[in-house]
Amino acid sequence: MTDSDTLTRPFEAPVAQDDITRTHIVNCPDDKESTAAWVTEARVFGLEVEALCGYRWIPQKDPERYPLCSACVDAANIIIADVDSGGTP
């Protein structure tokens, strides 16, 4: 999976925000094989990840159980539109 794959089909990880757990879209570092691999590595080793909205946390919960962070979705849509128009992420 490449960064462009991450933008069109993001891996999501949950965090607590404003007393509501949300699923954030993870910003994958360029030196990582894939976003899923990065989140798994972070979860195993207790490393901090960063969401597209800027929120930072250590992944611990199942992302499919929680609603998406609207700020992450907005950021992902902006990035996807930029890529679709010929820009770079």
C-alpha cells in the first residue's frame, strides 16, 4: 500500500476526544510500508501516531466500533481533491 492508497482507503484508529471515542484517519510516515503496518507497529511498541486532523495518540482500541472524526474526513477529502487535480499529498 502506498500513500496514495492511504488517501483513498485510509486505515482508521480510534482515540478518545471530548469524552467521545472517535476513529481518526492516520497520517502514515513516508518511511513506512503501509498505514496498517505503521498502526500495528505503533500499537505493539506503544508508539504515538498522528491523525490527519493533527491529534496524536497511542493506538489501543478497535477502530470499527467508533464514528469517524469529521476533521479527519474533511482533511482526507481536501488531500484527495488535491491529488485528483494533479497535486501531491
